[in-house]
Amino acid sequence: MTIATAPSRPSSRNECSGFLPIGVDTITVSTELPFNLYLRVNPAAPPVLYRERHLAMESSDFDRLSEQDITTLYIQVADHVAYRDYLIETVLHNRDVPGPRRFHVLKIANRAVFRSAFGDRNPEKLVNFAAQYGDELADIVCDEDLAVGELLGLMEHDYYTYTHATNVSVLSVLIARELGMGVCDGIVPLGSGAVIHDIGKRQIAPALLNQQQPLSEEQRETIQQHPKFGFMELSGRRDLLWGQLMMVYQHHERWDGRGYPVGFVGEEIHPWARICAVADVYDAMISSRPYRRGLPANQVWEVLEGGSKQEFDREFVKALRSVVKE
Amino acid sequence: MTFPEAIESVACEIVVPADPGGENRGSARVIDIDKDKRRFPRFPCRVDAILRYQSGPPALRRPREWMRIMVRNLSRCGMGFLHSEAVFPGERMLIVFPRGIQRVFVAKRCRRIGARCFDVGGEFSELLDNPTEAGLR
């Protein structure tokens, strides 16, 4: 089974009302399918039933699809949870599958769930999602044989909410791993905290967050309230650790005290928030936006390493640099 | 012991920035009452008071001792003050003013303006009848 090219976001070419495109290579040979599979024969018509629920796809089926250059199949939208569970069962929890492939499936399987959770007014779903994501991510990343370079190669850098949240989580966990942190040291809640670090942005108008024109002073102040909004939304919860709350509240604080919302300095900033800050800025700079390309690596390191001024914890920047070089 | 004496007995750990503008930053800046659009206007007020933390995020442990603060502005519904340590949004604390008036205060914002000086703003859980009187020694 290969997963490397599975489409993770529906392209306009593949869009079809009531159906979701999935990569052929996310299906495992000889496993019972808990959903109907559809094939699009005619681009102008809806997909037709290809393989009925409870049946399996065999090697010969993959060969035939490959001969016809078919890389995308379809499931009904209503089956997306069954598809996710299928991926988790067949790939994510299968230790025989290499880490980068499991990571790729982790991304595919969770995109729709994250979108639904992020859009929900109640933070419960997002917090639960983050807990599960952190757990599954740590399981992949803590594998000693993990090919980190391959995993990094599978990361997208488009700054969409889901991509950014999960990238920051992956990078945070990789930084922590580089520094010798393991499951016993809290790498799972660290990964979960990174997923929710921007939860406060849900309270800011998307038009403002995505504004391409320079921000006015008032608009900047509004956006800079998102760590506070996120903290206030989550601070009463007993299922979150202080470090996770600080990732939400302090990820824009800077080592030299020039950050927001408070202006904490150096080690006043929780170490998990310092890790999150490095991961957050790295992903934000390296990612392409609709209005600009991602910055080249040398410029990114220039900012993170800071020269004479120090905005970030040097130990964590060094760890990230070491991870990215792998 | 009178309330002002009780307040005086609590050590003040705030270090107001030495730069000339420090005294007038954040909550301490000069307020133009005529331009204040709040429901209840804020008045400049320079008195010391004391606070004790009541409740906050479950994961945050706070001492139960009284701490000295420097009130900088006051209205019926809230105030701004200088404190020696950061407080977190949503934290509740009991404030005692020089005339013995007490209110539960809920922090809304906090910004550092010096090494041991944080500018805190927030609201009272119950309106003050007379903010001017609360601020009087």
C-alpha cells in the first residue's frame, strides 16, 4: 500500500455533490470496507457504485485502477466517519505501517473532524479532538525508527487553519522529541495543546484574520486579543494542563518581552509556550498564503535565530533547526 | 487597626518604572473624563489598596496572603491598578479600599509595564455606589 499521493483536500476537478473524493491508495488490500465505494466514470455524471460495503478490494482491483490511471474514488459524505474509523483501524493503529504513512493518514482522517470541531461554538469537540490527535501523533513520533525527514516532507504549508494547527503540533512534538522528551514527560498533552493554540481566533471575524491589506491599529489590537479569548474560553477546564493553557495564552509572548498579551520575559513564559512559539512562527513564515509565497529557509532562520535581538528561546530554535536538517 | 493602617502594613512589591512616562502609562495615563464613553466614567485615582486572590483557573495555585496594589483609575463598575505580578484573565480577587469598602474584582487584561509592575484592568462583580468615596483615604 502506498499513500504518498492521496488527495487530502477535494480539488474542483474531483468535487461532486454528496460525495467525498478519497485516494485509492488509502484503501488497504483485502480489508472489509465499512462504506460503499464509488467510481466516477463520466465527469458530467454522479459517481457510480464500484464496491459495495462489507466487500474488500483485492490486488487485482488496484492493478486495474492503476492501468486506467484512476487514483481517486468516492464515498458518500454520510460515510466520512466510517472512512475515518477505517483509516484509523487499518493504518493508524497498525504498527507495521511506517510512521510517515501513518502520519499522512492521520492528516487525511482528521481534516473533516477538525473542521467540524473548529466551527462548533462549544470548545468541547475541539479539545477532545486535540486530545485524540496528540495521542495518535505522539504514538507515531515517539517511534525510535521514525524517518523524520520523510514525515516533514509530507507536511503541507498552506496556512489553512487545519494545516497550521496540525503543523504546529507536529513541529512542537518534534522539537520536544529532539530535546529528549517522551510520553512520560508530557509529549502527548504538548501535542494536543499545540492543536488548540489558536482556538481564540474563532472569536475573531474571518474577514479580519484573512485581510490582505495592512491592518489598522485597532484591527491589530483586535487580532492580538486571540490568546486572551482562547485562554478565557478554556481556563476553567480541569482536563487541560497549565502548560496547555499557556500554549494558548503565551504563544505570542517573546523571550525579550516584546510579545503580547502581557509582555512576559524569558523563563516567565512556560516552556511549552516557548516551543509552540517557535513552531508557530516557523510554520507561519514557511507557509504560502494567497497573497505571498512562503519565505525561503535562510530568512526564516534569520528571524528565529534573531541575531543580536532574541525573540525566541535559542535552545528550542536550535532543536527545530536540528529536526528540519534531518 | 484602621483600614489605611492595614493597607500600609502590607509590603508594596511594585516597582514603578523609573522612566518619566512610566507613571502615566496604561491604567495610570491621564483620563479625559469628558471623552470617556464607558457606561460609567473612570476617574483618575491614586490610592493604595490590598487584594487577595479568590479563584482562578484550577491549574493555577495562588498564595492566600494579602498583596498591595496601586489603584490608578476607578469607576462604578471596574478599575485599573498596578500590581507586582501578572494576573490572568478571569481571575477573581477581593479588593479592600482605604475606607474599608470591599469588592470582588474579575481581571480582564494585564500588561507588563516594568520588571515588577503590571497594569491590570477589570470589572467588579458588584457596582460601587460611590467610586470617589472608595478611593478616598
